[in-house]
Amino acid sequence: MKKNFSNLRELACLIQSSTHLHWFNFYIVTLIAMGLLIAHPTRAQTFPPNFAGIQLATGLDPVGMDIAPNGRIFLTEKSGNIRIVSNGTLLPTPFLTIPNVDNYNERGVQGIVLDPDFSTNNFVYVYYTYKAPGGSVSNNRVSRFTANGDIALSGSERVLLDIDPLSSAGNHNGGSLAFKDGKLLISVGENANGDNAQSFTTLKGKILRLNPDGSIPTDNPFYNSTVGNNRAIWALGLRNPFRIVVQPGTGTVFVNDVGQSAYEEINQVVAGKNYGWPGIEGNRTNQTPPTNYQDPVYAYNHDSGCSITAGEFYNPSTAQFPSSYMGKYFFADYCGGWIKTMDPATKSITSFSTGLNRPLVIKVGLDGSLYFIARGGIGGGSDADNTSSNGGVLWKVTYTGNGMPVVAVQPVNKTVSVGESVTFSVSASGTPTPTYQWQRNGVAISGATAASYVLPSVTLNDNGAVFKVVVSNSAGSVTSGEATLTVLTNQKPTATIITPTAGKTYSGGDVIDFSGRGVDPEDGNLPASALSWRVDLYHYDIPTHFHPVLESTSGISSGSFTIPVSGETSPHVLYRIYLTVTDSKGATTTSTVDVNPIQSVITLVSQPAGLTVKFDGTVVTTPFTFTGVSGISRSLDVVDQTKNGSNYTFYSWSDGGAAAHTLNTPSTAATITATYIRSADVVSGVTNGVSYTYVEGEYASLPAFSTLTPVKTGTTTDFTLAPRNREDNFAFLFKGYVDLPTDGKYTFYTQSDDGSRLSIGGAVVVDNDGLHGFLEKSGSIYLKAGKHAIDVTFFERDGDQILNVLYEGPGIGKKTIPSSVLFYAPVGTPGSGGLADGIYELEPQHAIGKRLLVSGAGTADGTEVQIGTANGSVSQGWKLTDVGGGFYDLSPQYILSKRLDVNNAGRENGTKVQIWTSNTTQAQRWKVIDKGNNIYEFAPECALDKRLDVSGVSTSDGTKLITWTSTGGANQRWKLISRSSARLAEERIPGDKPVGTGLANYPNPFDQTTTVTFPISSSARQSLIQIYTLQGELVRSIDVSTNQEGRYELSRDRLGDGIYIYRLLGDGILKASQRLIISN
């Protein structure tokens, strides 16, 4: 049973468009012609060659199924019945009718499993939704009943478990049962609240494990860390685990978890594992995983389906299918209408069947046949559509081996009026593809050789005619059952809907009144008993489809229904009201009117910008925009979070709601803001003033200071431009802390000529960048009392040089930020990061003489980081940049656009450490932890309990770097060796002698161009010439791997006058270096 859809893409994969448009047209014609039944045409099912599907039982409202040792099939129906199919026949008397069942939407009788010792104890376990008489709240329940032949013993119910009460949401109620090693496993949906899946205070969104008597096994993984019924939790992090299956023999447990907008999952359930919902859907990419996270065994996107409902291992005691199917996992998609197989060992997927009408359950019989339930109906996932269906069918799939034709669905009796057309159809299979010959009253009909036979315009002479079809192929033939045609003589009546009128609109919660009448040429005004009403929820996006809201209701000329405020959230819907009138002869006519939604566009934003919130249980990054329907309830919640090293907690919603609250979608466009307040930074030993970095250059906007070599650095009392060396073409970066007295909203201002920017804790608050004269701009942020990291950047092109920085807040009028509330943390101060920005080598303390390096001096995203013997190469140099809060970026010296990065922000031990293009995420920010004596540990912000770790404490060159839980070991501690400009010049160019041989350039000094000659390497995969300033800044990298001449014409492009160092590297190892002098 699929959830209610809130995503266009999700809807688009729901149903094959051409199929449902065809059924819509057919359905209207059938109503007009028959007035007796709602026809649900059979889709064109397909199976592999020599397989045949046979229809066993119809007219069901099915959800669950299990098979007894004697071959009887137990079926659950949502409304409360449990039916038995014995020897291919549906028994007329239910095995059991459970009272007080709430079957709204996905609720009702769900899973069923027979005790492993059913032959001796007759125990039947059922998962269903219970609602006490007169009560307003429902809950899911697991009970045990005792069978007495084909009827349950009266009064035998024993309640094993009552799951915590359900919310108003009727979906994500998946409840399935299975036995493993004598224990009862139960899958429970999260009730449309993603937080439930991760909470140990609810059973929702979990796999549970009980003893057969309802007691809780003491070896459950969370038995000692939870209380009460929550000790039954066996695994967690699931959305709508609709089907749980145990493989005979191996005991492997699979669960099909219905996804939201992206992926459907098959998960192998292991005790204590967490499957990631709501933070992760499908396989994890860059999301932060929860503890004990496990990826699905297989996940597929919504290009081919949208609801993975059925699953079963093919391991019968007696195999009927070919041996290639043994051990395969059969699984089905509810709205894709298919069954596929997966090899659990190789994960290879093969199509088995298509064209199925909403498959829900698959079971393997004792004889090796495959049984499945097709729920039928129109489909779509609405509340009412999920609530009930009378179109369910039980199918049996057998392997014929010889291709003999098999009739799957027999033709049925038809009733039409004179002049109308009628169609008789049969569904059959065989190999080779069979042919058809229809007969009328035992005589072959010329040209009637298709699976369907159409009489285009019936007459009274056709009344009572009997039709059947002979199905044949080279393997043999079979004759279908007979179908009788009844022809009526009277004219059709007229149906008129009086209210609502065309153009009616609705909001959630509205009561829609309807009324109408019927008039017949022969009968005159028809009584209310001749009127029948139905309401569909119609999706008019692509593909168009619809599903029932109000089941067919007869005997009234007027009535009403209420638009639900929860459940269906798609804005691309309308309610279609049908009135069908039937005259005394049985002829019918149908009329419709549409009621359209009032839509609005809602935008969720945050203060500061770019933080996350929860929308309908899913974490989204602001700004986030959605189109909704007026009056429909949506859930809003907040997430305490860390961004750019700053911690943010919830402060307020602009609509006045609590942190977690329900949004009643407004009827007009609106913006709703989640305001977060930043926590103060923890610093000590600070000094009044701010630090500054001063650079010179001709800028049109604020420069990237991390890529520039400072002219000078220092400290000053405030944001003064006094330390500048010139009047034009310069820039400043000021860093410090501003001390605030009270929690609340603070507004900051910059007045500047030219551009400026002010950030708090890495979040831009005032952006006043660009070339301009005197200009004031402002921005606001909510801050807790205490010290907050403040950065102010400024550049001057020409003209006046002006920078004023002001603030106002609780008890503070707008004024210049005084020096008395400004502080900076000297290098070495706890909380400051303790390191001066610069270029360092990192030496692991378990392997002295080794260095942290980039494999092969690679430049591609994802290149592995390793240790190797110190060699002075640029691949072993790392630029550390303080980004605030004790966090640093680490960039390879030879490619400063990259960062030391934790793969996919992983939190698992053993996660790969690599280089990746700078993206300012937590995966690239490292907390520097001073252990004394110039020894440090590095903790990634995405997993602060982890450390930069040399895998396996190995000392071998090429050993990869990973993250691992902090151990205090020497393989997680690093000595930082500064690469100063003096040391660079001293070590690389002793005196005037070059390092290495064969590298030279002429002329030197030069003005415009010089010719560089270098030795050609026969073994290096990559050869580079790299040019550095004396401060160690890489300014140019030239790939000469394919240069076979050993000569390169170097221009001074982008190089100013001065002294440089250029190096030849082979696979990241320094081969030679020289001095380069550029002079006019």
C-alpha cells in the first residue's frame, strides 16, 4: 500500500499513463452500458516462456497471505476477514472476522503468518489495526488465534503486543510477520513521521522480535538500553517496511522498505542495524550515517516503480521451477505492476512478470508454484483507495514445461442496451504464443481470432447468445468457459448534478455538498433508489490517474463528504463527483463535475540563510519552495545543527508555531522563516583587539585571502585601515571575536568605500562587496550572550578609503563596535586553533620520517591520501588555514583549490580520506587538538569522535589514511613541521647550486620568455613543472608528461618581477629545482 504522494516525480512513476487513460474511458462506457458492476479489466500479464498464470479467486480486499502445510491458503482482507482458499476454491465462510478493525487508508488487517508448528498447535498470528468501540485513537496490534479446521476457535484471540497509538496519518502502516529461529519478527511502519524511525521511545519504523507467546527475548540488541515494549526493537531506521521474509535454510532476513520520492529498498535485516531513514533513502552518498548504519542490499529508483510491496525466496521443499530459480529472491512493485528476481549473491536482477494489477504479496507453495495477490482497483495511494478494494485477485503461477495453453481469466457475462457495443475477453498464455477462435452458440465466428471479441452494435437477436473461445498452439488446445449476453430494449436515462456547480473550489477541511436527479424517457423522474454516487480523487499531472474517495453509494439524491486535511499532499489533484442513474430496465448513464483545489506557493527560509529544517519529516535545505493546497496539513520541525563550525539551536518560527508543529497551508503565497540562534564560541586567554591580514593588488571585488600571500599581518584595536602601506589597491581581512551581553537579535552594519563583508561564525551577515562609493548595508542574526567569531573583509581600488563597522542589539543602540568588546585569540590560545596559517609537513608519530602526502601528486577529486617517506616534494606540503572555532582547512601545497576531505562525510570507522574540490562542508573542516610539544590530532567536523588515522598502524609507504574513533594512539598523532620561506630557499637552493641535475632555463633573469630544459623520464606517469613564490605559494603548474623534447617555452604570464623557485616533479617526487628571476 503506497503512501500519499507529495512529489511530482513520485506521482509520475506511479502508473503507466496509457494504461490508465484506457481504463478511464473503458470504465465510463461500462457504467453507462451496464449499471450493474464496476468493471476492472485485466492487464496483459506476461511471464517467461512455459510459465502460466491462473486466476484462483476474485472480488477480494486482500493484503496478506500465508500457506498451510496442507496447501490451504490463508488470505487477510483489510476490513477484518481472513479467508481460506482450499483446492483452488475460495471458501464462502471466512475463517475469522476480527471485530473493531480500523481499515482507514493503510490500516486494517495486514500481515499473517502460521506458526512453524501449525500442524500440531494450529496457531495463526495476525497484525491488524485495532480501534476500541467508541474510541478515537487506533493502534496496531499483533494477536494469536487458534484454528479449528477452516474456522478459528471462538474466543481464541490472545493479544501479544499493542503498538503505541497511531497519529491522524493513515499511511506508512506496513505490518508484516515472519518466523526466524522460533522467534516472531514484526515489521512496523513509521506512521508518516520520519523521526519515529530513529527513536527508541516508539516501536514505529522498526523491526521487532518477540517470543511466540508475546514475551520479549532478553538477547534483543537494545534490551538493556530501553524499557517496556521498546525492548522488542531488533532493527531500526525504516520508513514503511511492508514485507519481511526469511529464507528457508539460511535464515537470511530481507525486508522491503517502501521509499518516499527517490528509492525503493531491499534490506538484509541484522540485529541492531540502523537503515538510515529519514536521513538516508537508497544507498548512502554524502549523508552523515547514524550509528550501526547499513546500506540496502539493493535499491532502485522511481523510473520503473514506486512501491516495493512483495517479496519471497524461492526455496520450496519440492521445486517446480527450473533450477536456475532456486534461491532467487522474487520481489514486486505495487505501482510498477511487475515481479523481478534478484540473485542474493550477485545482486543481478531479472524480469519475471509484468502487467500485474498492484501486486502486494508473493508466496511459494509446497508444490513449488508461485502465488501472488494483485490488489486491483484503480490505484494511486489515496486514503480511501487504500482503505478498500473489491478488485483483488489471487493468482497461481506454474511452470508448464511444454507450452500448453492455459486460460488465466475466463470471459464473463455481459449486459448492454440495443445499439451499444460489447466486448468479451479472455486472458491466456502458452509457448509458442497461442491463437484464438471465438464461438457463438458453439459455432466458430469468422475473423474472431483475437483475445477479445467485439460486437459493435447489438440487437435483440443477440439476447441470450453464448460465447466461448478455443485457445490453441502446437502443444495443444483448451476451451474457455462460457459467457452469456443479455440485451436490454429501453432508452437510457439522463443524470443531472445540481450541486456543486462547475468552478467549485476547495480547501482542506471543507464539506462538499452534492445533489442531483435522474430522468428516464420511459420511467419519468427516477427515485433516489435509482441514483448512485461516487467520488474519485483525480490526479491531473503526468501520468493522469485517479482513485476512489467515496465508494459507490446508492439510494440518496444528495449528500456530502469532507475534504481530508492530511494524507494527500499533491497540489495537482481535484475531486471528481460521479452521479450514475439506473432505470427500471437496468440501463445507466453517468454525469460528472469537478471540484478544484485552492493552491498556494510556500517558501521555507532560515535565519541565518542556508540552514536546514524538516518538512513532512524530511530534512531540507533552505530556501525550500513547495506548492500546496489550502487547508492541507504539513509538518514543520527544526534541526539543531552545526554549520561552518558554528552551533545553531532553534529560536522561533515566523508563524508562531512550536519547534515541531503542523502548518495549515495558507490559501495565498507565504514565506515562513525558521530563526536559529548561534551559540557563543568557547575561547579563553583572549586579548582586546582584532588580528588582520593585509594584501596588495588591484581588485574589483573582495579577494580570496586564502590563496594570497600576505604583505603583512598583525593586530589592531578595531577595524581600522591604519596599517595599510598605500592609499589604493589593497585589502584587509580582520578576524576576532565580538563579546555580546544578552541573547537576542543583533544587526550589523558596514559603511565602506569600496567593498566589504561581515561574517559571524562563517555565516555572511552583511554583504557590501563590489566597486562603489560610500555605501551602508546591514544584516541581522540571532546570537547568544558571549563571544562570537567575527570576520570583516575590505578592499580599496581607488578614491576614498572608508570602513566603518557598527552594530545594534538588545539594550544597544546603533553605534560603532567599540574596541572594548573586540578580542582576538593569540596563536596557541585554546579555542583559537593554536596554529598560525602556513604550509606544513605532517609527520605521523608512530612512523618518524614519514609524511602525509597525496598519492602520485594527483589532482583529481577522490585521490587517496597516504603516508610516504619524507622527500620534500610538494605532494607532502599542506597549507593550513584557520576557518574559526578551532577548525582548519588543509590544502595540498601544489593545488590549493583542493581540501583534505572525508569521503561522503562518513562517520563509520575506516572511511577513506582523500582530496576533493573545496566545498566548505564539514567533511573538509578539521578540529586541531593540541597534545603538546607541537603534536596534534585532527578531528573531522563531520565526525568529531573520529581522528585522522594511519590505517592499521602501518609504517609502509602507500598506507592509506582513514578516519577512526579516537584511540590516543601514535598513528593518530601528527607533528607539524613548518615549511617557512627561509627554509624553502635554504633547503631547495643551497647557495647558487640547483637540486638535482638537468633542469635549467635561459635566459635567466628574463623579461618576457625563457626556455626551460629538463630531463625526460621514462618511468614517471606524470611529470610537472611547478613554479612557487619564496613564500611557498604555487603560482603555476605545467604538465609536461607528453613532452618528448625536454624543452618548454615559459612566458611570464601572470608572474610579476621577482625571484621564484621552479621544480621538476615525477609522480609527485622532486627530481630537480632551480631559481627563476624575472626582471624588466
